[in-house]
Amino acid sequence: MIYQQLINGLMLGASYSLVAIGYTLIFGVLNLLYFAHGEVFMVGAFIGLYTVILAGANIYVALAGAMIACGALGALAVVATVRPVSKDHPLAQLISSIGVTIVLQNMAIYIFGGQQMAFPETIKQELYRLGPVIISSVQIFILVVAVVLMAILWLFIERTKMGRAIRAVAENHETAALLGVNVNRVVLVTFVISSAIAGIAGVLDGVKNSNVSPFMGLEVAVKGLVVMLLGGLGNVTGAMVGGILLGMVEILSAAYIGTTQRDFITFAILILILLFRPSGLFGTRTTEGS
Amino acid sequence: MRFSAMFVTAMSVVAFAVAPIGGAEAATVAGPKVKLGCMVPLTGKGAEWGQGAKASIEIAQQEINAKGGIGGVPLEINCYDYQTQEAEGLKIINRLVERDKVLAVVGPCFSAVFEVIAPQLDSRLKTSIISYCSSKPGLSAMSRWALRNTLTSDKQLTPVVGAWVKEYGIKKAVIIHDAEDAVSKAEGAAILPGLLKSNKVEVADILTYRTKDTDYSAQITRAKSLGIQGIALGSCYQNAAAIAKEARKQGLNVPMVGGACAGAPGFIDLAGKAAEGAYMSTAAWLEDPRPEVQAYVKKIVAKLGTQPPYSGPRSYDIVYGLKHVIENSGVTNKPGDLASDREKIRTGFAALKGFPGVAGEITMNEVRDGAGSTAILKVVNGKYIDVRKK
């Protein structure tokens, strides 16, 4: 059973990682806890759901639709709620992002209603036996999409000019600007990428749990923040590994100890890690890992 | 001739059953309107229950006003959404009692909210709350102002678990329940273990989750490893549906049985094929061919687009029950008589016996809970059927 539970942990962790990557990228370039990120995840799930229900699209179209729409939402968020807000006051942008959270959640409740909705079966359910574990077609699909996405993102940040610019801005805004990096553009691109990934993560979560609700973003937002702290603020590799770690801890404690103690165990581990490694597992504020 | 004789007999029985209460004098209801309160959860885990109730309460109000109101005075019902949250529920009951000055309150739904409001009633609020969907045993005993027109979940579940065990030949089962929701916890931790034991079913393990959880893979993997033949749920319909789907995803195709909060139409909508074969309890059965039930179903489906869970018919019946009590227990509806009117409604409603309703007769028992029979629902081809009728 332990192997099967590890697979469960991996699945849960993959969605935490995808959300945390967005948080950490935005934190890296703006030093901002972007609260609305969880709601972008929720919007992505609903766009995926409606692409499937209304247009009868397959899962790939749903993923693409959510990615594009959430990317656009990210761009809109920068233009409408980040740039106009004073950077001099450290709390202003945070408050603005809380505002976006409330607006997105209430819009979703207004449009879709306050209830959970079933995510239709878009991937044919089949079970495969791999040694001691049984893995389903849905799980394989989600893992493949998550791993490919993380690999592309890693390559983008490590190997492209824009990736280098993002890392430079994360290191130091002023120096990057002096060296000719267009900081505004970097911030915009970071938001678009982070939001697009959150959109995909939302659809994957809908597929994994077979339902979506306007309240799904809040819980994920909190977990994403925990993962970001665990992995190291602004550290993409940290977010990837931290997400998987959190998923594993949650599943194993739910399976062997009990759900009521789960959060206690999770946060106790988090506190211990931060006591011994205050900058997180992979160090803070660099996007390339330490 | 035979039909009319039966009709006259039936009407006399109803007339006897709903005769003026406790010897109280019928008084003239005064004032520009009769004001009742209503508490509904329109979002959160109780959304479907609250939406079904709100639409039903509005239908009852329209029908009553179309026929001249209560004692000739139009009925006004102030409805508020408490988002299935205890703190919101407390705020709203205070608003209804102290600011809106309602005669009685229809609601709240959910035992978790009911049990935080009930202790406030005796000492301070002194206004009846009449729940249309709270079924954790023992709650109405917390206050003489706390009433429920619904069967407690032990009474609802007893026949359902028996039928489920019998049909599927269950010998070993696992219980999965919500560790936070009041009625689900009562079902999972106390009622279901006892019922399974009395049906000679071994409880292999009791697993929990938290209301806002969306991932149940750990619990299902554990359940699967135990070699069980069934899953008993202390769970609301959204979580129950997600658990059913996760079980299917992991290839654990065993039948489920669920209690008061799980047996909503939303369970089938959300779980789809994974719902097939599940047994659920309920405190109303809307396939009932009685014309008054079908007339209600027609109206509620036209308004809501779908059938409500039992909160709908039970809340509809409460509004009519209150009309009957107000008209027959000497309620004056004068501002100066508010306290005594509230007291009359409390004693009047608590004494209701055999009052006809679409969810069945309202008969309040000695601890102010509803009594009567329950249906045994089974999901067959995406619909609930009552297996008692087969």
C-alpha cells in the first residue's frame, strides 16, 4: 500500500508544485505575495470545464483554452492592478492582489453559482499494473503534463534570453534595469507565464478530482504559499520539489495517522525546516536553484 | 360514490388532525403583514440544500398570499444566506429576532449551525427556530425553542443500512466520514458503526477527511487494501460524490451507503456513473404519487430547474405548519404581543400531530424532532428510486 500512497502523494504534489511555481516566479520578480494566484487556478479550471461542456472539446483543447485565457488574465492583472499601484508602499500591491482575489471569486460565484460542478470524464479510465502499484490513465496523463510543463519552464528560465532577464530582475531590480533589462516587460511575461501554468494546473485538478468549484482556489492558494516557503522564496526548483514533498507528507499522514492530524504534521515539518534552513530547502530569491 | 365517501372520510381525518391546538382560542391576526424569518445556506457545502429550501419557501409564501395570506394578513418572509457558516448563522439569527422582529424562523439547515444557535435561544432570543434539514441526534433537546421538522439521521439510516447490507451481502465495510461537519461526524463516528455492527458487518476501519478536502486518494487506497465489500459514508453530497469517483478511479467498485446529507440529487449529478447502486437515506420522497406532492414537484422543478433534496419539501411544509399554528393558537401579531405570540407559536408547533405535508405528515415528538417514516433510496440508472415500493 505504501507505494500506492506514494503515487497518490506524487499526484497531489504535482498540482501543488504547478501553483507554487507561479507564486515563486512572481515573488521573484516583484517581491510580491500575489494572493490572487489561487483564483487564477480556479478560473482555469472553469474555463477548462466549459470548453469541454459547451464546445464538446477534448482535454488538450481545454488545457490550451485555460492556458491562453489565464495568460491573458495575468496580463490584465499586471496592467490593471499591479502597475497602477504604488511600488513605494510595500503593502499596496499585496492589498491590490487581495482585491483581485475577492473580485475573481465573487465573479465566479455570480456566473457559475456557488456549487461544485462535475468535471466530465475526458480521459478514458484505464488501470495499469506497474509492479506493486496500480496507476490509472488519468494519473499518467496528469503526471506527464505536469512534468513536461516543468521541464519546459526550467529550460525557458535557464536557457532563454527572457529567462535570463527574469533571473536578473529576481536578483536585483535596479541593477537589471541599469543593464538594459526592460523590467516592466519581464514582470508582464512572468505574470503571463505564471497565470498560464496556474490555468493548466486548474484543469488538471478538475480532471484529477472530477469536480470544480468557485472555492477551490483558496485552499490551493494557501498550499502554494506553504510550498513556496518550503522550497525557498523565488526559487523555481524549490517550488517543484517542495510541492511534491508537501503532497507526499499530506497523503502519508492522512493514510497512516489521520486527516485531523494532517495539517498539524504538515505545518510542524514546515516549521522545523524553516528553523534549520530559514531560507527554505533550496535557498531564497534566486530562480535558478542553489 | 365510493370515491366521495373515501374523500369525506379522509378530509374528516385531516380536519381532526389539524384542529385548533391545545385548546387555544383562535384570535384575529392583525397588522399589515405577518413576518417570518428564514435562514438558508446558498453557498458552501449546503448550497443545494439551501437553494432548494429558499425556492420552496417562496412557493409556499406565494401560494399562501394568493389565497389571502395568514388570517387575512399578507405573509412576508425575510430570507438570509448564511453560507453554511456557523458565525454567519449566529449573525443572521440575531438580525432576524432583534432587528426584523420575526414571529418564528424557518431554518437553519445543517446541524453544525443549528447546534451553535440553539444555546442562544432559551436565555436571550426566545424565538422558535424550525429546521428543515438538521438530523444529528439530540440537538433539539438543547433548547425548548429548537424544533426540527426532520427525522434524526439514526432514524433515517436504520432501514437504509439494513436494506443495503441485505441486497449486497456485505460482511466487511469501511466507514469514511467528515471529521468536521456535525451530522456527518455523528453518523460516521457513532451511528454507522452501531448500525453496521447490529447488521453483523465488520467495520474494517473508520477513515476521516476534512470538509474542504478535494483529494480522497489516501482514504480510498487504504479502503481498497482492506478487502471490503462496501463503503459507508458520513458525508455531504459533494464529498460523497468525490469519494465515489475516486473509488471508481482506483478500481474499487463496491456499493456505498450514505446518510442525511449525502442523499441529495446533487450526489448523482456530481458522481455520475459512480453513484450507481448507492443507497441513501432521505426525509422526503418526491416520486410519491400523492397529487399534492406532484403539484409541489411541478412548481419547484419549474422554479429551480431540478428536484431539490429533502430540505425543499420539509421547508415548504414548515411554512404551512406555521400558517396553521398562527391561525389557530391565538397569535395576534400586534407589536406589543410579540413575546407571547412567539411563545404561542413555539408551543403550537411543538404540539403538531399528523399535520399533512408534501414530505409526509408533521408529527413532532417529545424532543421536538420530526417523526414518521423515511424512504430507502437507491440510485438506479441515474435516478433515485424508493426500494420500499418495489
